[in-house]
Amino acid sequence: MDTIWPPDALNIAKPKYKAVVAMIRDQIATGRLAAGEKLPPVRELAWQLQITPGTVARAYTVLTDSGV
């Protein structure tokens, strides 16, 4: 599965995990990610975005804790 976010989208002035959360929420809001659609595994998305797996795992945790 290819990521729908370019790695340079993370070059913003907030923690990277928050950027990943914001990107996923934006994709849901715009309909590019459908309800129930599976996200890539943590390690795969981390590799594609060129960030650590812990960053992606933290973003996924924030999203699941908030009910997304």
C-alpha cells in the first residue's frame, strides 16, 4: 500500500506525530480515507514517511483514543 502523504508534508512546526494525526484526520474529512479503511502497518507507514515507528504508533494511539 502506498502512502497518500508525501514525506515533506511533515515539515511543519509541530511534533511529527501531531502532523500524522492531522493528515489522517484531513484525509477522513475530505473522503480520501473511507470509514473502516485500514491504515498501513506502523512500520510500513513510518518507512514511507521517513519517520520512526514510534512516531506513527503514537499518532495511531492518539487517533484510536479519540475514537477515529
